[in-house]
Amino acid sequence: MQLSETVKLYPTEYQIELIRNTMSEYISIVNNIVSDYTNKDNGNIENVKEIKNIKSISKLTTADVKAKLPSALCNQCIRDAKSIVKKYDKACKEVEKAKKNKKSKKNKNSKNIKEVKEIKEVKEVKEIKEVKKLKEIKVPVLKKLYCYINNQNFKIQDNYISFPVMIDGKSKRISVKTKMTDKQKLILSSHRLGTMRIVIKNINILVAQFVYEINEIEKVNESNNVMGVDLGIKCPAVSYCTDGSVKFYGNGRKNKYMRRHYANLRKWFQKAKKPTVVKRIKNKEQRIMKDIDHKISREIVNTAKKHKAKVIKLERLENIRSTTRTSRKNNPSLHTWSFYRLAQYIEYKAKLAGIEVEYVDPAYTSQKCPQCGNIHHAKDRKYICKCGYHTHRDLLGAINICNSTEYIGNRCIA
């Protein structure tokens, strides 16, 4: 499995100028190679500037490209250009096929003049849409400044990252200062690193993005401890382990207030006819809710690791929006409930930690008494059974999920 880690760079003004020049040269070389090979395919070889001899792009090497870049970066330029040209060629072939199919249909229909007139009258709107789709594809041009450096040409030492740039026409290494957390240092030192991507964010903020590989851990512990997790709206998550430990996660009321607040903002700006602001508010709300789900899922997995749980059991809440009876008051909160996303986050985080995830049948998990087995509806958030057993409604769900033997699968289905 491949993951990425982002680190902020703190270069000097001189280093910023060198990195910017390297990036601009990198992007210009990629764009020149792409334009040269697309022109070659179209029969125009007059505009070729950077490549000495036009040959097939698969045989292109650094010796054929005139670039004021270190050889490692020049190789990376050629790789980027190859991938762009392949995508462009594939798109062009698809358009040509579509055009041929359109011509063949016209030839078949031209046999009967009466049929042609009828088709023209009926398919006027469809033809307009097809013409728009079959327009010639523009040659892709990179605009955002960035550059890739492979794992053999950069080094991480303490709080410095060294990589090659061009200084006075020669390839030299520069060491750029960074601020990494202990967790980031551990990740980058203990895993196999891939390419490093340097990007400019805002005006002068430089960021290095590292790709690293992680092996899925099969077993972390040999204990038979199981954790049941009940997902809800008023209480986002409750966990119960077989050793008797209980924990509540998140704040459902706060989440509901935030959703209502952003819904009112969107409504107000929609009336004011400001669609861009509405879209921005919606994106902001989604980012906040995703962050909350990430934090809850991380806390759940950390609790499972702390109690040495071998398995995390979740409810498979499939088609819950269509099968649940709701009032007009609770309907919006049910439809904005991100149970599937939270379950996915728990699943992949648990997988990385070496903990299995199982899904069980959610039927009667919040109504069945774990002592006598009778089904009884809870009043508000308290569950009281005739046998005398009483507990929190969501905790009851977590207990029944933990004790459930009705295994459905190990994957979440929306």
C-alpha cells in the first residue's frame, strides 16, 4: 500500500530563487517535449526546438534533450512527458473512432431520403451534443510549478533535505531546512521511500510530498479481545470491549449544529444569487466533517490497540435511509449522516494496525436485552428491560454488536 507524507520547507531567499528556476525549467521542458511529439504526429516538425533528432518517444533519452537541469530531473521530465503523450494519443484515438462510427451511421441512413429527413428533424439536439464531444482535443500544457525527484537523488538528514539543482550551469546539491514531527521522522526513516514532489503553495510556501510504501500487518496480538462499535447520530460512536471497557466518541449535538449553521448560510447566499460562495461553504463543511470522522476513527483504532482487540465489529447499515421510519424533524439529520465514510475510515486504519474488521446484522441491536434476550423499545436514550437490566441505548447497541454471531462480511457496502 502506498501512502504520502507532506513536509513544509523553510529555504532561504537564494534557495527559493534556485528552486523556482529549476521548477520553471522542468515544466518548460515537459511542455516542449509534449508539443514536439504531438506536432510530429500531426506532421508539423518545424516547431521542434528542444529535441535534436525526432525519434519515437519510448527511445527518448537525456542525450536527446537540451535542458539546464541535473540528469536525474531531466529523466523525470521525460517520464512525465511520456505519460502525458500516451494519455493524449489514447484520447485522440477514441475521438477518431467516434467520428468513424458517426460517418458510418450517416452513410447507412442516406440510402432512404425520407428516412434521412425524419432523422434530421428528430435528432437535431443530439447532433449538437455529439459535435461538442467530437471537437479536437487540445494539447495539454502544464502551468503549475512543480518538480519530481526520485529516491536516489534526495537525502533526509535530521531537519534538512538535500537534492540537486543547477547553480551557474553545474549540478550541485542544496540542503533545505524543514520542521518534521517525531512521527514524520519515524515514517520517513523506517519505510521505503518513492519519489519526492516539490510544490509551491500560495506565493513563497514550498512543500515536499513523499510517497512511501507500507506493508499490511497480519497480526498484532494473540488475545481474543473483541470490540463492538455502534455508530449513531446523537452519539457518533460508542465502543464496548469484551474486557468490559466502554468509551463514547464525538459530539452529535455539535455536528448537528454545524450542519444546520452551514445549511442556513448556503440558503442565505443562494437567495442572494452567489453560487461560488455557496459552493465554497459546502466544501468547507465537507472538510470539517471529514476531519471529525478521521479523528473519531483514529481514536477508535487507538482504543482497540490499547485494549489489544483482535477484531472490531461494526453494523452493516445497508439501505438504512430507505428502510428507516423517520419524522420530518429527523429526516435531514439521517440523510446527512456519514456512517459509510466513518466505517471506511475505521476499516482502513484498523487494517494498517493489523486489526480485522467484521460487519454484523444491525437488526434489534438497540432493542435486545443482553441478559434475558427480550426485545424492548427504549424510551429516549435510556434502555430499561422488564428483567431489571438498564443501560444507555447506544451502549446497548455496542454490547449487542460485540456479542453478535451473525457475521455478514468484512467489507462495508453503501
